[in-house]
Amino acid sequence: MVGLLRRLKPDWYIILIVSMVVLASILPARGAAAPAFGLATKIAIALVFFLHGAKLSREAVIKGVTHWRLHLLVLAATFILFPLLCLGLAALPGAITPAALAPGLIFLGCLPSTIQSSIGFTAVARGNVAATVASATASNLLGIALTPLLAAMLMHTQGGFSLHSAQSIVLQLLLPFIAGQVLRPWVGPWIIARAKAVGYVDRGSILLVVYSAFSEAVVQGIWTKVSALDLVRLLILCVVLLAAVLLATLFAARAFKFNKEDEITIVFCGSKKSLASGVPMAGVLFPGATLGLILLPIMVFHQIQLMACAVIAGAYAKRADSDAQTS
């Protein structure tokens, strides 16, 4: 029971993100401070993707690539199944899906998978860690291009994507990422040796984006557009979405006769959405007045997926230990 409660406890980083929302609601950046925060946010986003490029090992990309059936299934779940399900949820009547949050649900479906938590849960569950590294890495690499393209196709009716957005993606995401990859032989070892400090920079940048986004959203009246009941509805929708994807990836892995280790990789990689990539991408793609609404579904879904996958990973690990004892 204690172990279950430990896995279910909220992520402290999510608490910090929620704190940024509260702070922005009470003390939003206004007047002359708003442009300064906007500039700092753009620099922070570029820095995040430069660090991602500099940290990403080419060996991690290559390792496990030959397991193409597994990777195709994970990518299909991430960039086909998720967007279709999120489109379906967004199209539900307003009494079920709040209209103000529907674009954020669609954008959630367009995001790549996570890297760190997918690897961590796979390791705990005794899954195929090497394949998880390759799949999660491929998802994030493709996400730099696929997420904006999917957003352009699925959200054009809401005006959430434009030529300016595409230019911003190139300048703030793609070019810094490429620069990080190019400079990796020189700066990579230094960054890897200071992984903890770099992690603070990475996460601190996301906190800045959240505060800046919600500051402008509060000034524009976000809390007059979203009620407490809307947040409860969003929570239920995210639970339903995660449950549907978890079941779909589990049944698909078994239908294609993957072994247990590969099944674990497919379930964890295919059911995740990246907050670390989603927040900066949203900061580039969407104007400040709508950004706060776009971020709410990502934040809620992220916490739910961590809690649910922690329980699932524990169940997989317990089964593996039981099988080892009986064999």
C-alpha cells in the first residue's frame, strides 16, 4: 500500500508548473514587463532545443532502429491514433468537451512521446530499454516536423497555425536543435557532465513559458472562459483518452505477437505525450491570448499519464518477479 501511494504522489515539477499558473493568475506580467517576458521566453525556447540537440546521442538514434515493426507501431499510436482520438473528443458537444479547451486537446494529440519517463517506466517494468530509447528518440525527432504539420492540418479552422508560425518553428526550434547536433562533439561532453544543472535550465525554461503564457491569458480573461466544471470535464476526458490508448497499444502489441519486453515498450512509448516538447512548441505556434488554453490539456494529461504508468510499471515488474521465481 505504501509503495502504491509513493507511485501515486504528484510530481513536484507539476506542482511547480501549477504554481506558475497560480502566480500568473494573481500577479500576471503586465505593461512594460510583458514584452520583456516575451523576449525571455523566446530565448528560453531556443535554448531548450539547442540543449536537446546537444544532448541527443547519435548512437541512441541508431540503436534498436532495426526493430522497425515495433517503432512503426509506436509512431502510429503517437501520430495517427492519438490525433484521431483527440479530434473525436474535440468534436463532442460543448456539454462534454468545453469549446475553449478543444484546440488544446487537438494539439495534445499532435505531440511526440516522452523520452525520460518512457525509458524510466520501461526499465522499472523490465521492458526493452534499448528499443524504448530508439522509439522515444525517433518520436521526438519526427515531432519537430510532424507536430507543426499535424497542427496545421487539424487546427487550421481555429486559426492556430500560419506562415509566421512555420517560420518561428524553423528559427526557434529546428535551427537551435541542428546547431546543438552540429556542436555536440565540442559541447556535448560538457553538457552531459553537467546534466543536473542542464536539467534545471530545461525545466526552468518551461516554467518561464508557462508563466508568460498564463500571464497574457489572464490579462485576456482566461478564467472567464474556463470554469471549475470545465476543468473537471477536461480531467475526465484525459482519463478516457489515456485509457483508450493504453488498451489499444496493449491489444496491438499482443495481436502482432510481440514478446513481453517489446509489449512494455509499445505500451509506454505509445501512450505518452511530451510536456517538455509540448510547452515550447505551443509557445512558438500559438499567440499568447490562446496559449494558456492550449496548455491546460497538456498539463492535465501529463500528470495523469505519470500516475497511471507508475502503477502499470509496478504491475509489470511484479509479474516479472513472479515469473522469475516460478521458472
